Amino acid sequence: MELHTDVVTQYADFAAYARGYSPCLEEWSLGVVDDPEVQAWIAGLPGIKQQPNLVFAAARWHGVPAPGAYAALRDALLGDDGRIRATILERSTQTNEAGRLATLTPAFAALSAGEPMALLEVGASAGLCLYPDRYHYEWSTDGGTVTAGDGPTLACAVTGPAPLPAEPPTVAWRGGVDLNPLDVTDDDAMRWLTTLVFPEHDERRALLEQAIAVARTEPPEIVRGNLLEELPDLVDRVAAHGPVVVFHTAVIAYLEPDDRVRFHEMMTGLVAEGRCHWVSNEGKRVLPDVTATGPEVPDELATFVMGIDGRAVAWTHGHGHAMTWLG
């Protein structure tokens, strides 16, 4: 969904995304769309802080029951004594969905070609997606189920000729860059990540707890800073550990449109110079020059587009549950 737009559009888009996936958040989003008073309350927040999952998570953080009726959310926001607003301003939607590794790992494995790699995440949050080598994958295809690896199970329905690996890639170094890195050993920060999981998604919450446990055995190195400023030097620094694969998922949408263009140009340049590979996994409108290299995405299809070195290779579910390979 597009974050840099008006409140009604954001919440209508989020309702469409949540339809059939989170009945509670669909109801809440549609409630906002029809409620000028709540729209005005949300519009009083800084632009990037108006996003639905951040507002909803902050309300839940302060006791609004979910699943639960829209009326309770409405009462909480309009009657806020400042605590919900403070949480919205302090926190961000650093969801860190480890399930996305089910769609990312085939791309990582194809790029590493069996060689240990340096895995560098843009917008890493707590770095929970930096451990593709620590999971058991079950990719269901028309020809049967393909499995690889050991650890917590990540399942994904796959269509198309995806290059599903027999083994996960080997990671020689893992880390990233984030404006606000989260310490995986910080219980409060991890509780916030748990709150960001949609209310009905008990399995995702359980996976998040497993992912936190995985990351705590070897916390990643995450640099605090602006990705547009820090990334090139970081790419060069970690190249000593092996071929560098830069990746990001549901991150670039947070950039202003001009900065998205700058980021695309920067990554295209780094790839052209042979300094790294690039795996992008973003909403279909976020990096239009990547999306345009593949088939046209139907308007009604809510999907991420995964790219390798700037070319679209797959349509992926936002939480890693499904993937359509475009080859």
C-alpha cells in the first residue's frame, strides 16, 4: 500500500489488503474510512505516522481489544490522553516478518551459487530476516513438496519455475542498516514487534517468537543511519566476507517518492559496478522500474514484486505464504 497519501486512501487500501486475512483490521480500516472525526485525529499525526498498522498497533499496545469492535478503537483514539499518540510518534512498523524468507531464500541461494555470502539488509529492524540458513523450508509445488534446511518451518505455496534450492545458502556475515535498529535482546522492543502482528495471526506470533530465539543466538550487526548515506560504504566494508547480497522487504515504501528514485539509481549503480547483488521485495507500486520489467500486475492483485538485480522475478505474498515465479 502507498503510505504517502491521504488518510482515506491509506485506510481503504489497508482494508483491501486485510480482507480475508484479518477481519478485525479490515473492520477497523473501513470504520476509519467512514468516520470523519477519527480521520481528523489521524490526520493530526505526521504523514508517515498515519499508517494503519502503526495506529492500530499503538491502540492495541494501550489495551484496545483485538479482535474487537471498531467502537472500542474509536473511543480510544478520540479519548486519548496522549499516550497512544506518544507511542505512535515513538515507535514504527518494523514488522520484521521472518516468514518472508520462504520467498527470499531461493533468490539468495541462486545468487550465492554455493559460496558463503555477506547478507546485508536495508531497513533491518531487529534483523530477523538475516537467518535464511536457520530454517526448514517446505515449498509446495505442482510437482510435490520441496524441502530444505533445519530449524523452524516456513511453508510457501509456489507456482512457476522457481529455483528452489536443495540446501539454504551459507551466510558468512549478516547485518544491515536501519534508522532505528532494534536490539533483539530487548524484551520491550520484541513485545512491540509481537503487537504489530495482526490480531488473528497466532501462527505468525509463534513464528516471531521462534525467529527472536534464532537471532538471539548470534545477534546481527546493524548500523544506525540513513540507508541512502550508509549503504555504499557498508557494502564495500562487508565484501571481505564474501559476495555481498543487499536485500530489503516492505521498506522502500517508507521513503518519499524522490528518495525511492535515488535508492533505485544507487542500487542499479552498485550492481553495475559489481559491488553487490540486489534482492528487492516491495509492493507492486513502490519500485515501478523494477515492476515494469515483468508482466503487468493486475490492479486487483495485492502482491509484492521480488526483483533480482533490478529485474522482476516473482510475485510474492507480503508475509511469505505464496510465490509465483515469473520465469
